[in-house]
Amino acid sequence: MTAAFPDTRDENWRYANLRPLAKARPEAPAGVALPSLPDPPPLEGYQPWVFVDARYLRHSPAPGGHEFATRLDARAAGDAFAGMLDAEIAAAGVDFALARMNARRGDEVLHIAVPDGEHAAIDVRFHALSAGGTGTSYPRLQVQLGRHARLDLAERHLGAGAPDPAVNAAVDVSVGAGATLTHVRIQDCAEQASVFDTLVANVAEHGQYRLRTITLGAVSSRTTAFVKLAGRAARCDFIAASVANGIQTHDFFAEIDHAAPEAATREIFRGIATARGKLAFNGKMIVRENAHDADSDQSLKTLLTGSGAEAAARPQLEIYTDRVKARHGATTGKLDDQMLFYLLSRGIDRQQAQALLQWAFVEDAISQVELAPLRQHIESLVAARLNEVSSLDGLVNRS
Amino acid sequence: MMLKIENLSATVGGKKVLQGLTLSVNAGEVHAIMGPNGSGKSTLSYVLAGRPGYEITSGSVTFEGRDLTTLAPEERARAGLFLGFQYPVEIPGVNNVYLLKAAVNARRKALGQTEVDAYEFLQLVRAKMKLMQMDESFLSRGVNEGFSGGEKKRNEILQMLVIEPTLAVLDETDSGLDIDALKVVARGVNSLRSANRGVLLITHYQRLLDHIVPDQVHVLARGRIAKSGDKTLALELEKRGYDWVIEAA
């Protein structure tokens, strides 16, 4: 552990549970026998890449024959990414400690580069196989979109046998001018997993970064995201949803830096903490002096349904210009009594009614996942966690 | 006797609202409850439906021979009681059609019947929607989400028609409706009238009763029934107001 490792005395880390990572052994062993991997539904038209403990397992040829993804040695990856992240890491200190650890200890990187004007669709699955006691895995993705390029990217972190894997993932993103990245991240690791990830993104002028983050698994998870809207009219759509059941802790820190004129952000978080679940979403918006006519809209809502559940939704604004639109709202509440009574008055079981209302709450965010098969997959995962929603038939708009 | 309310007193937030209300509704009858603001009309509907916070302090309510007060709200609904809300609640994220189906199946289960067939259900809902002059697109929308006041009231009646309750308590279903919508709502309610069903129609205004002709009209004042009569009582109230009834009580 280096001196620069975060702890809960740091404001941005106060809700994170870092103990599992501190306890886990550094590296997952290579060549562990593979169990049968869970097989999420394939996404039509997407090129699948599969990694186990962050090591390459298999991939299919890209549809259309254009290979945009390559495996790089972790040490070479930094050069391939033109040092963008390294410069940020060097400057930013403790918040990047986990990403630094990933860069130092990871073996390989999946590097996706979509050239100017090209379009790709890639589905990356990272299976965590090793137990935390055996070793931590360090998945890493690097994504570069050229001018007016488009990438639809699914990034799924899934379990694979061990009840308590430890994962420290990192993702570096560069969205070129006029390019669009639609990035759906799903964390559905094992119940006792510890999952940490750091995402750094840079969006050039008129670039769009549509990020959807769905966090369901792990006893302890922490997502750290830094998005820099570096070019004029760069836009970020950051939609996050989480269900923390039992004793799960899901912690998010998202900083979006509006560093150019007309930069725009829409940030939505919907999180449910049941039983003794804990949730925290710390959404920091920075609007720089030169970012006139920037537009930032934050809506952070958490729902508590357990007697021991805790949640904190914290919007933070740092604004250095007058010419800006900044709206933010944060609520932490319980199920709406009027809605509940309405459902009960229609004969619906209390437990089912409560689950339906939880569903409705989180669906507000999940419905923003554009790709229908992926959204339906997510909806079925969420429904399974709200175990009284036994059937989605008719509940979800399929249109 | 379908519904028998005897000497019912109830409080809301510690305040006495119902004070010794007695009322009986037989199967096949439509009873209108009228009365000035604050007389306890909505409280009566919520007490019957079992809304938390509405505490019965004395008296009894028997519904088809069962003590209604011992049942949870969902059990009352499954037993055949339906409350049409004065202010229907919006529930984004839960589809109308899902709610309808869940409600119908809850009732069927209570009656020992199997779940409704999906195709037949949709046919039934479509027919009822036609009667209520509602577009089918309402089915896939969130419950009451973004509906106008009139659309919400139609949706309440649609739910009632699909659930087919034994006793419908309709709380100011006519408020906020223009005359055309009022006729549509009245047509829906009239279509449900039958020898084995009862309706408790809570309203401020006589005009609804031009379209849904009641068997009895009651005036609720200061938490109890101050006067009862046939449909002509509503016409008299329309002319003379409520004061004469309250003073005489």
C-alpha cells in the first residue's frame, strides 16, 4: 500500500469500503481452471470479447471484418494512449490511486480505437474468477474515438465461480470531435465480491459521451469517474442506477469538468438501499471560467426501504463563470405512502406493491439504456433483485 | 345487506371527523352521499378502503357479513371493495395494463379462480376502454402518468369496470369533469350496475345524479348522516343548499 492510497478521511472516499481491497492479495494467479462461465445474452451485431481475471479468453471476429479492438501489453498501453491518462494521474493524486495500481499490476489492456467516421459495436465481458484471498484482477479498457466516429460499448463485470473475487478495473476514454460513445457498464459480480473501478474520459468538441452505469453486485463497490468536457459543446449524459441489498455498499464519485464553452451534462442517479444496504453518490460538477453557456443538470435520488439502510446523494457545484445554467436536485426518501396505498387499494400484495414502487423508481434510470436487448437484460437482473417482481410481463414498456 | 355501517366514528390526525355515522347499502342499490366541504365524505371513503391514518374509534363496518375493519386495504379490495380516488395517484414506471392485470388476478385468486388468460384480458380491457372513450395508448403508459384530470377519472372507472368489484365507493369522481366527460364516466358506472353490486357515490353536485340515478340520497354533515331521501332530495339540495339540513339535524 502506498502513502497515496485513499482512506475514508478523504472527502471523496468517506463512504467507500476499502478494507476488502486492502486485504486482498495483489495479483490473481494465471492459469486457474475455468469453471463454466455465466452466459449473458449475446448482443446482436456486437463483437464479443471475454476476459477472465482480466486475462484474455476469447473473442469473435468483428462483424464487417474491421477489427477495431486489439490486446496490448499493459506497459505498452500507456504509450498507445498518448499519455493522456498518465498526465492526469500524475496531477490528481489520491483519487487515481486505484487506477495507478491497475496500471502497475495489470497484464493487458483491451484497446479499442475507432477511426474517423467509423462505427463499431463491442461487448466486453470481464469475469472475476479468483477469490479475493487468492488475488485481485485488474481489467483495463482503453477507448479512443476518432472524429465523428461512433462506438456502442457494453462493459460487463460478472462473477465466475468464486464467491468473493476482488476486482480493480480501469477505463480510459477519449471521445473525438463530433464522435459519439454510448457506453453501458454493468457490474453484476458475486455477492461477496469487492469491485473498484476508475473511469477517466476526455470529450472533444461536439463529442457526446452517453454513459450508463448499472451497479448491482458485490458486497462492496466503488466507482470513481472523471469526465472532462474539453471541447466546445461537448456533452455527457451520465445515467447511473444501483440496488444495494443486504449488506452491500455501493459508492460513486463522479466529477464532470466543464472546461469549454457550451459544454453540457445531464446526470441522473437512482439508487435503492434495502435491508442494511448503503449507497452514496457524490456528483461534482465543475464549470470553468471559460465554459460560458455551459449547462449542467443533476438529479440524484435515493430510496431507502430497509430499517438499517443508509443513503447519501450529494450534488456539488463549483462554478467559475456567471453565464451558466446549473440545476441540481437531490433527495433521499422512503416509498411514497400515497402510491403504496393506491396499489394496495387495487388488491396488490403489500410486498409486491413495495417491489413495484422500487422497480418504478429505478426504472427511471434504466429506461435510458437505448439498446433494447441490453436494457431488457438489465431489467431482468433488477427484477430478480426486487424479488417480488416475479414477472416483467406487461410491466416494462417494450416499445 | 351488502354494507352495514353502524355508529361509526373516526379520527384523522387526532381530529374527530366521522361521529356516529350509520348507513346501509343493499346489493343492487346506488347510494349518493352529498354534503358540504369538510363534512367527512372523503374520510368515509378512506375509512372504508382502510387508508392508514384514518382511525376508527368506535362503531362497526360489515361488508357482506365480514368485519371490514379487521381487513388490510388489499384484503378489502380482494373481497370486492373498490375505491375510486378523488385524486388518483401517478405511478411512473408501472404500466397501466400491468396494474389492471395484477388487480384482476388478485381478485380472481381471492375468488378461487385461475389467472386471467392474456388474450381474453386484452379483449376485455379494449372493450372497456372503448366504452370509456380512452385511447389504447393509455395502456402502455405509467399509471396516471401525465394524464389530465379528466383522463385520471376515466382511468379510475376503467379500473373499476375491469376489476368488477361488488361495492364501488366513488369519491367525487365527477369533480373536474366537463359535461361530455361526465357522461362518459356516468355511462361506465351505469354499465356496472347490477342486482348483485352496490355503489356509494360521493359527490358535491347534483348534476352527476342526472346521469347516475341513485336509489337513495344521504346528506353527510358534521360526520354523520343528517338526512336521507330518494333522488328528489338531491334536487332539493341543489335549490336550497345544505344549511337547512344542517340546521334541522
